[in-house]
Amino acid sequence: MSTIKELSKYEAYPVYKIPTDGTIKIVKAEGQREPLPISLSRLQKSIERCNLLKQKPINAVWYKKELIVFDGWHRYISAKVGIKGKSLEAFFIVVTEDEYDDEWMAHLNSCQQNWKPMHYANMFSKGKDKDKASIYTKFLEYYKRYTVTAGVLIALYNNKVSRRNKEMDEFKNGDLSETHIKNVEEKLSKIDTLRFSASNPALLHSTLIKQQFQQAIIVALTTNGFSFEKFIYNLSRSRHKFNLLAKQRDMLEEIFRIERKKVNK
């Protein structure tokens, strides 16, 4: 609690000093990233030099006699490890379940370290909005099932050949739409076909997961006159350079070269 009398009328959330020895159960909220060893190491060294845990409290929600951390898990783990084997007390700002909003975690964390699209998808898939959760759950299923990047998948959901800032912002705000879901499934099915279509040489996994390769395929699929069936047929009977290429432009040229090639049946 604040001891500054002049500011007492502005007081909102008290800060709680809580031991990290297991006296109170403290768990990680769904969607919180696993701490990277290098991040923990840096934070640990910083705490040893100057313990500022009090100046940057951990954010948590109190639910069923547990503190569920939605921002500050790295700080909590570092406090638990402590200095020279002795755990430290951690400082918490705690809200109740009724006050908590599922999207706080994204806004708090993305201001400190950029979240990747899958962090947002994971958060919205577990949110209270059932329709939104269903859409993002399906997005995650497609991502896990197919060798497709998050950026390409977001573009497909928006019926685009590549995702732009507008589509990414909508995705991060929980506004992903299934308006073009047929386009998503059709394009993913064709991209998936490529895994077994080339043999001279076989397409490397590192090639298949390249965003440049996937976007080149999508551009070709949206080009008038391009025959995906002919491309697949020719690819299975021709040498290709995809494994050696890095730029989308070069990959697109290789796609058209193979598609237009005359091969013996």
C-alpha cells in the first residue's frame, strides 16, 4: 500500500509482496511464452546487480486461490531462482477474475517484446468469445497441419498473395474472418501437394517452409492461364532449382519455366 499521503486518493491497485517458495500457488497464464534460457540469464544477472523487482511488479489475476501470471513470468522465475540459491520475494499487482480481460496479456507483452502471430492466435483461441476462439482454433489447426508460414496463412484468409500491415493488425486485434475459408483450404491443399511432387531432386523441407516459395506458388495460382496440374505433372518429370533459390522472384520464374516446359509423356 502507498505511504505517500498526498497520493492516497489516487491509489488503485495495491502491490503485494509474495514469497516465491510455494506458500502461494503461482502459475503461468495460457499463452504466456516459455522463458528463454538466455533471457532468464540476463535478467538474473540484472537482479544480482540491482534488484528492481519492487519497481516493476508482476501482473496476475487471483483465481481459485491461485495467482495466474499474465505479464512478468520471466521476472517471477528469476525471483524464484533468487540470488546465490536464495529465492527472493516478488511484487505483484493483482486483479480479480471479474476485472481481468483476456487481451491484456497481448497488449502488455507486445509493448515489451514483439509477439509473433502464433502468440496472438493461441491467446484468442482460448478467449471467452466463442466465435473468435473457433476461428483462431481452426487457424492453429491449419498452421500445424500444413507446412505453411503464419504470414502466408494470414494472407490466404484475406484472399491476398501476401499479408500487409492492415491484415496483420486485424489479425492481432482478433478480427480474423472466415469469409474466404474456401480459398484457404483450396490453396493449402495445393501447397501440400508439392511435398511429394518433385524427385529430381526432392524438395527440401527448408524450401517448402520458405515464405518466399509459398508466396511464389500463391502468385502463380492467381495468374491467368497458369495450370497447377500441368506444373505438378512437369515438376515430377523435370529438374528444378527451387532448393538453390532464395528470392520469391526467382522462384516464380522457375515455377513458370517448369509449367511451360514440354516434357515427354
